[in-house]
Amino acid sequence: MGLLWRVAARTDRRIEPIAVGQRPFERDDKSAIIAIARRDGLVATPLSLMITEEGRRPPSPPLFFVMNSRFVIQSSCLTALLVTIVLLVGCTASSLSTPRAGPESAAPTTRSPAPREVVAPSVTPATTPAGPLQFDGAEALALAQAQCDIGPRPAGSEALLRTRDFIKSQLEPYGWSVMEQDFTYRNVPIHNLVAVKGEGRPLMVGAHFDTRPRADHDPQHPDQPIIGGNDGASGVAVLLELGRTLEIPQGRQVQLAFFDAEDRGNIDSWPFSVGANYMAANLPAARPEAVVVVDMIGDADQQIYREQNSNQALNDTIFAIAAQLGYEGQGFYDKPGYTIIDDHLPFLQQGIPAVDLIDFDYPAWHTLADTCDQLGAPSLERVGRVLEHWLEQPPTQSFLPLVMNASLAYRTGP
């Protein structure tokens, strides 16, 4: 059933109604075209769209109209674009480029020999197939397994250095510039990494690649180190598969950050997020406009809710993309979740909008049961494709990529 709609332009000072619909607005109504234009003087002002049931705050899950990000307006109905937002009904839209293939049409990949030998069990980079690449959960699962095969990877260990070399070996063949950020904390050498590709407005996706030195929640062996299949390998695997598949648009820079020493918190009086704290205070690349951290996202029984320390507007964007891809209620749940101390907090403290994607309903957390057997390729794929769509949106003038070239209207209140 359709809803009466209204559209408003939101500036940094006020929300101004623009138009009210005269008929029900359908989620899949292809005759409605949203055109975003900026009046002189508002070029640098963040804008957002609100499409809600008239007179009510939007419900959850959000009700929004989705237009593919690669659609642009080609219509004789557009006689003027000197208004902040124009909503036209009865016009047609055409695409200038083919949208990414859906999950069912992902291009197959093949493997070629590794560009250089690493001590760790290697997953060699895939050759580039014909057609557009798309994030593959099976590929990501293999990348996670390669890390688990190294064994426990705590900060300061030889196994962590092998993992670092493995990460570099998977990204450099695809044109990523990988920088090492080394420092010492309490006489322990710490090794962050950041991989950079593209030129323009930077966005960062991060994950920790160390594992917990003690399974302090394990009922039988609390002093043994964990493998970290989900708490460590899953987030790194998502970043590495993004490194293979991303099609970075012109005007965008992507940074893939790998944090050391996240998971030693509350052991020997260490805090959490030592590596992320250092990186946020000593950025090795351009200051990112926004950061998404992925942690413990590969559980086969995936349940990702809105983490409550995260930036709300950026959460709006990420969960709207998840809903656009059909993942609401299938791994992603657009409802309040836990409040977590994680690697996003140092960036928030530096004034950088940041979100933590985390599934904290994980019984194997900090136990010896946290192995790659807990992971599911569909779970890794859902997270990867959400991030893939976010990172591949063409840059806009907005401070945060909330509207993303009319790709969607995100949920917010009037």
C-alpha cells in the first residue's frame, strides 16, 4: 500500500518543505524521479532527502524510494534546476551505465599464482575476469581461512608479522599502495597497515588483524590464545576481497586500514584499540571523511544491529544500503543494538564520523571455539556488498555521502 509523500530539503539550519504528493508513493514507483540540484551558495551545504508518510515520523524499517546510483535524469519535464530539490511525477529516467550485477549474476573468478611467496598458507589473487567484479563471499571465506591457518596472531608475535605480509601480498597486485605504521607500546612492537587507492575525497574501511592472546571467556582453557576466526579474520577477509573487487569512482580515494593491538584490552592492564588510537591521532594518509569499522561480522548466524556509539547519520546510510540490497532482516537489523568499545571510537574522538558494524551476539567470543568453522560465506558477502556499494557511490558535495547522487532517501525525522 502506497503512502502520501512529502519531500523536504534539509540544510544545516532548518528543514524546509518543498512538495507534497498528490497520490500514493510506491517504493518501486519508477515514474517518480528525484532530482537533486543546488542553488548558488549551497554548494558546500549538506543536503538530505526525507520521504515519509505525511504528518508522521518514518517507521522502522525505513520507507524510502530507491533509485540506482547510476541513474541520471533525462527528461523534457525538467525546465529548471535552480531549486534545491525537484520531485517530478510522470517523467521517465534512463541509465547512462549498467548497474552492478545482482548477487545471482556475480562473475566467476579464477586463481593465478601468488605474486610473491609468503610464509602463511596463501590465497593467491584472482585474475580479472571479463565483466564487472562483485564481492564474492566464498572468496572472502578462503581469505579468512588462510589467516586461521597461520594460527593465533596476537600483537608482538611472529604470526602477526606473517599476517601482515599476507595482507600486503593480497593487495599490492591490485594497485593498492600499502603503508606500514610501526610504533611501540609498553615495549611491544605494534604494526598498523593502511592501503590506499584512488585520488580524491577519502573514505576509510577498517578492521583489526590481531587476535586475543588469552581465551579469557573459555570455560576450560582461559589462558590459551584464540584463533580468531570471527574476531579478527572475518573483518580482514572482507577488506581483502574489497581490495580485489572495488571499482573506485573518479574523485574518490579509498583507504583500507588494518589495526594491530585491538584485542589485548583488559589483559595485563592494556586498553582496547591501541593500534586504532595511534592511527587516528597520526593519520598516515589523507583525513577520511568517514570511517566504517567491521568486526566480528562473519558469524553464520549473523545479526548486525545499529551500534550505539556510532555516528547516527552514517548508520542511516549504511543500513539504508543494506535494505536496498534486500538484507534487512537477513543479517542486518535496523534497530538499536549494543554500545561497544571498538576501533571506531578513536576516529569519533578525532571528529571523524565513524560506524562500527559488529555482531556481538556471538557465543564463541573470546573462547577457543572462535575458529573459521563459525563463519558463513553469505554473511561475509552481505557485509562486503554493503560496503562495496557505499564506497563505489560517486563523490558528492555533501559532507557525508548520505544521499549519494539520488541513489536513496535515507530515514530521518522531520
